[in-house]
Amino acid sequence: MIPTLLTATSVFIIAFIAAPLVDIDGICEPVFGSLLYGNNIISGAIIPTSAVIGLHFYPIWEDASVDEWLYNGGPYELIVLHFLLSIDCYMGREWELSFRLGMRSWIVVAYSAPVAAPTTVFLIYPIGQGSFSDGMP
């Protein structure tokens, strides 16, 4: 849980400050969202993965170069998938704690909102829309 959350957090901070341009629609008109490209704290954003990639798993080692991975918005998918994995692990820890304390094992369902909300916004919604680039509300 902790390593995936630290990975998501550190990549988010680095991308928010210094991520290069991202081709969000696949039409070679890149969008910038980092602070180094003139955005401020309010207008800065992590640009979602390009529509060219769609819903494919997009790790760094699958691309020809790191620059191409950054241009297609790879950090967004890395952040989202690591964050979802960390909150799923958190829910598993809640279940384990309730089991060890002798509580009913279904009590963890009552605390599943931190898992359900981001999973819906960042994973289920993009599947319905056909691209991770539509995952941002």
C-alpha cells in the first residue's frame, strides 16, 4: 500500500511541476498543464493519457522512448493505476483489521467509499467513454 501510494504521489508532484506537452486528442496539438509551462496552482493539471493509446495498459518499457511516453500522457495512467492499487490495498487492510478484532467481515463494505469513488471516476468512466483521456471530470 505505502510503496504504490508514494509512487503515485511522487509522480503526481513531478508531473504537476515539470511534465512536458501531451497530445491528448492524437491530432498533434499538444496541451500543457505543468507549472514550468506557465500554469499556476489553479490552472495546472496532469494531462490524461492520449486518446491514441485508448484503454491499453501503457507502461514505460512498452514505448520507444521516455519522451514518447511523456508525450502520450503516460504519467496520468501511472498515477491513476498506482493510486487505485493503493486504495484497494487499504480496503484489504481494513478487512484484515476487522477480522483480527473479531468484527463481522462485511463491516469493511461500510468503509468502501474511498475505493468506490475514485475507481468509478478514473477507471469505470473511461472504460465507458473509450479512453483514459476522458477520465478527468
